[in-house]
Amino acid sequence: MTDTVFEESARPGSGEAPAGSAPRRRWWHRWPDWSERLVVVWSFVYGLAGLYWALGGDGYPFAKTIQDRSSASILEPSSASVVAPAMAAFGAVGVVVGLLMVRGRCTGRARRTLLAFGWTAGAALTFLVPDYSLLGLLVFSPVLVVFVFTGVPGPQELGDILYWHRINLIIVFVGGLLWLAATLAYQRRTGGSCVRCGRGERAAASWTDPAVALRWGRWAVWVAVLSTLPYDITRIAWYFGWPLGITHKFLKDMQDTPRMLDLGLALGVVSTLGSLLMHGLVSRWGEVWPRWVWFKHGRPVHPATAIVPASIVAVVLVPAGLMAIRGYDAGMWGTLGPAVFWAVWGMALGVATYGYHLRRRGSCRHCGRG
């Protein structure tokens, strides 16, 4: 399969070049098309599941359950008789809104209503309903493979890691991302902008200029770096025997639990290393491989190499931070208090990543602007 193929036609109002001149790259470059369709499928299937649970079906994912199989979602625990009908109604409305977005014929107030629903649904499903599970799976993904297939550090099964309440939150999170992507594509298409890059006929805003983006991107990076410090400091303090933000009894319990403090220290170190890597978004070595990456030294860094992982980390940090706000305990602020700043970290990292994107994007291959 070649890297690029040519579209047979350009969709009306898409801001793309005419047929024969607008390249269509691999599937991920066609996200404006498939996100709108997939959001209709997702809404239909999840709405159907909500109807099933509303009628008394088994497997309601926000029911109260044992601690080892529960989640920290804002909807858990809740009654199926209350939440499931709302899920079914949301799914039904989502199907209608999604189909109207696909058609792309609404204007004026109707268009604004669709955009309001799409952005609200996307934000709620992506950032409000999930908990820290996505962040945990991301951070521990390398060792989880070892846990599952080798039984180290103890007998582990896939069900101990990906149980239904957690899988449901992943499904919800994916649905939120689909709504955000579909709404962005619809907003661009119906607003006369290029669905791929977002540029329109009007001159770009001054804040999108690469030099200006570098300035506010630096501020965003420093906000993100400072947001990591509370978590790093508390975990390092615990490792060396200082009960910062916790009781002496809680510290003793952790000291008596094998590898507990080691794990906390490791997470603090990973967080610190992550804060150092964020500087690449506003530094020269984030654009050209530095000497310490000897096998790539001097070559340009592909933008996706930085944008993709930074975006993933940003979007999973926010729901984890919002979850920490709900569980905050002033008497034990060291446990979840530092995690509240994950939401700030995620938003700041997202802003810095967007600034990096603006500086590296160049001319659009689809509309030719830039």
C-alpha cells in the first residue's frame, strides 16, 4: 500500500482541494470522515446497552460491587433504574445528532445546537465520567504484560486488570474521543475551514504564528512541570520515612507492605522524567534529534513522534486529576491531594502540545494553505 492515494471527490464545504489534487493518506488521516460515522455506531450500541440495563438486564457497569472490581467513576455507585434510562436517552439523541452531523446541512441555531451537544458530550465522556484507570494502564502497560503472562510479582490474571467496570470506562472514554473528533470535523466542515488543518479563507489569528506559539508554549510547559512537583515530592518523602500529608500509621502500613514505597518512588521518578521530556516541546532537541539519541542524531524529529504520546498522556491525566478532587481528604491530603494537579498538568501539556503542532505543521497537503 502506498503512502498516499487520491480522493475521488472532495466533500462540499470541506475546504479541501478539488478531485485529482487532494491527497488522501492512510486511515488516521481520514479521521474527519470515519469519526462522524463511528460516533453514530457508538451512540447506538451504548444507548442500546443502556436500554437493556434499564429493563433489568445484568452487567450494569456502575452498580456497587466489591472494592477489587469497582471504579472511581463519578457515576459509581448508582442505580440502574435512574442512570440506565438516561444512558438510553443519551444514545438515542446521540444517533440523531451524529446523523445530522454526517449530512452537514444544518445552519444557524441548529448548527450551534449540534456543536453544543457534541462538545458537551465529548468533554463529559472523556474527562468527567472516567477515573484514574486509563492513566494507570498507560503507566504500567510495560509491566502489565509481565504480570499477566509470567505471574510476577504474584499470580495475575487478565481479569484482575481489565474487569468489566474498568473496561466500561475505557469504552466511555473512546466514545468521548469520537465525539470530540466528530464535532471538530463538523465545526470545520460547516464553517468553511479545511477539515484536516482547520485553516480558512481568513488570515490566521496572531496567536497561531509559530513565534507566538513558542512563547505561550513555554509558559504551558512550565505550568505542566510545576504541576508534577507535589506528587513527586510526597512520594520521595514517603520513601525516606517522612509522612508528608499522611499519618504515621499509614506510612508504617506502606513500609510493611513489600515494594509499596519502591513503587511510589518509581512513579515519582517517572513523573520527573516526564516533566523533563516536556521541554522538548519548546526546545531545539524536540525538532532535531540530539546527540544523546545517537542512532537518530541530526535527523528531523517527525512531529507525530512528540504529538501522539504527549496528546495521549494529556487526555488521560485530566480525568485522573478530576477523580482526585472527588476523593480528596484534607486529613490525608498527601494521598490524593497531589493528584489533583494532574488535571492542571494534562491541560497545560495539551496546550504545549498544540503549540508544538502549530510550529511544526507546515503547509496543509489537502487545502494547500499555510
